[in-house]
Amino acid sequence: MTLPPGTRTSASPAAPRPPRPTRYRARARRWWASFAAATLLTGLLATTAGPAAVAHESRTTSHDSAHRATHRADHHRGIRVRRAFFGLHDGSGQAYGRLPFGSLRLWDAGVTWKDVETAPGVYDWTRLDSLVSAAQAHHVQVTLVLGMTPSFYAATPSTAPARLHDYARYVRAVMTRYRSFHGHRGVKAYQVWNEGNISYFWSGTPHELALLTRIVDHVRNQVDPHATVVAPSFAVRLRYQRQWMARYQHQRIGGHGIWRHYDVNALSLYPKASYHHRIGGPEDAIGLLTRARRQLTEAGVPGDKRIWATEVNYGVNGGGLAVSSARPISQRRQVANVLRTYLLGAAHGLSRVFWYRYDWGLVADGGTLGNTLMTVPGHYDELTAAGRALRTARAWLRGRLVGTHDDGPCARGRRGTYTCRVRFHGGVRTIYWNPHREVRVQVPRSAGRVMVTADGRTRAATSTMRVGFRPVMVRTRR
């Protein structure tokens, strides 16, 4: 995001076998003939089907199609949401023990490149060591953002160093230190840069940013092959931001698409503060995700390339760098934002969602840049109702998020009502909400039917009930 200055991390050969009876040979010949035919057919289909099977130069199937196919398969086996899916930004270190999260993105945490490298080739690891050690102790995976440029390498932090070797040396130093830190992995993922299409963070060209991406990939391959490389994050709320991201994704380095040099795409899914006199919400963030996926398709990015929402919150003003605080909203709406964000993120195939942020501070006009707060600003040991809602989201998503033969997980009905189903060892959780109006829904008939509200209150569920913008969960035994 978007914080202005001051407001804010080969085996031996087998022994010969005796000859098999003739009938087994015939059966084996038939099997191999069948296998060869199937293999030939698969190859022919792959030639025309595209993304998952052929080289990027001849990809013809859209990313959206691949994504839909993946989700159709997921309808049957379900989507298991891992602990690492629940991500946070937290420079305070006080979220541990208070919230059930599994991944931490280090940004606006005092550990940028210019914070760590204090003179050419001289590194101060104190702050970063502390943050990584705390994450290790709580079994939380760390993603480290590798910008911004120190003053002795460039005129501004948002520009690339004059010599790319200087960036490569820093990346090598970081990866060497944290591939094994106190005997265990320190940093799991490295992100090339933050919000490459926001000039405050990156004022270079898409090609220059692509060159940095290749450097991170090459150093990773040499130093820490098991680390994950995350592409630069991109804001996608405005047209010019999406156009800039498209230019980056169309870059070719060494004759290959830039996507070959990273493992994960990254998006800042901040919707507009308002849309036609209504406030922006999680469904708008998912709309941005859908549009971004379309652009990735057009750039030839494979459909199986993962996507992380590396930042998300609501009410953020301004085109890129927020310049004023968000308009406050009720605690009820803040709770709904947290629940719907993680439910929809999982349902729409995001591998991780990093909430920005746990430890908000106040800006000059006395507010915060986002309107949904997990803690009281400046008092990071005081969880808000929205903070407690992350616990609820984690609890509701335990099991497998499933869809039907016709609809994906968290399908939207004709009247705009969303229905999510999670199968778990004790039965099924069905979660309902409608972001824009209050509606009546039919509740499944089943033994043990219980309704749980967003704030954790439990009561017996009736056959029909009214739901609105705050999700409601009905638990049944089947």
C-alpha cells in the first residue's frame, strides 16, 4: 500500500524376469496400444488446448478457462484452506497469539532494502532478524519485499540502481542469511518490489522491473532453490494501473515471457472507496481480481500460476498513494468485510490473502487509510470486532470449501445472495450473505441445524431466515 512518509517486511538395473505366458503378453500388448492411443490423443488435444500443456508461444486457451476448469474439479474434492492462506501485515509483532494467521508480509515494517543496507555491501540485520525470529517461533511463513533502493545507489528509492549488480548482491546476501536461520527456514518467499505501477514506489520502466525480476529468480536458483519468488505487486483499481501491469506482463527477457521468472502473481486488491453512492466492499475486490486474471490471460501467463492478494482493505482514497483517511464505517460492516474477504478469496482461487494491516497508525487528519481495523490504532493488544472476525473466518473455513455441479464455491444467486458450503468431519457449514439488501433464504433441512452469527452467537435455526450484508452460518450434520 500506500503509506505516506512517517505513517508507517539412476537406479541399478533390475534382474531379468522370466517370460510371461502368452495370454499375459497379449493383454500387455492391448494395454500398451490403448495407452499409446490415449497419449497421442492427449498430445493432439494439448496442441490446441494451450496453457497447461504447450510452450507459452503457442498458448491459446484463456486463463479464465483454465481457472474455471480447475474450479470445476475443485467442486468435487473441495478447496482445503491452509493456515498460510490467512496473511497479515504486522510490524508490531503483537498479532501472534491473538489471531490465527499463517503468513506475514514484511512491508512498511522498517526492513526495506534501504533500511537493511546502510552502506555499500554493509547490512544491518537487527530489525529483520527480530521479525523473522518471531515468525519462526510461531510457525508463520515470511514474505519479504526486496525494494526500495538505498540513496547511495540511486537518486530516489523508487528507481533501479545504476548497476543491477548492486541489487543482485543484496538479494544474494538476504537469501544466504535466511535460507537457514537458526537451523530452520527464515524467509519463505521473496517479492521483487512493492506496487510497481505506483510511482511513489517504482518510477522506472516495466522493462527495468522485469530485469530485477530475472535477477531475483537467478539468485534464488543459485542460493535457495526452495524459496518462492513473488512478482512485483500491482494495484489494479484504476485503468492506468491495469495498463501498466499489462505492459510488465508482456515483457520478454531472453526470449521468454517474464512469467517464467516468478512463481506467484501479486495484486493489491483495494477497490474504490465508493461505487455509485455505495461503499466499496469485498465483492468489488473480487471484481478487480477477475479483471486482472483476464489481463494475465492476454499476456500469455499460464492459468496455473498462483495469485496472492498481497494487500487488501477498504475505503482507501486516492489513485494510488492514499492522501487522506478513509471514511469510517460501523463495526458491523468491518466484521462483514473481514469475513467476506477471506471467504471470497478462498472461493476464487487466491492462494493467500494478506490483510493490510494489523497495526494501523493514525495519519495527519486523525484517521486511518483503510476503514476496516483489526486493532485499535496505536493499541495493538486491543482487538476490535473485525479482528475477532478473522478467528471466525478461520473457523468457518476449516474443512473443504465445496461447490455444486453447476456453481462454484460461494456462488451468487439471482437476487445477489451468496452461498458458501464447507464440508467438515461433523457435517456441513452453509454461509449466507447479501451485500446490498436484506433477503429471506431457505435453510437446508437436516438434523442438528444450528445458526451462528458473525459475532459468534449461536441459536437454533429455523427453516427460513433473513440475511443481509453480515454473513450468517448454518451448521448441519450433513
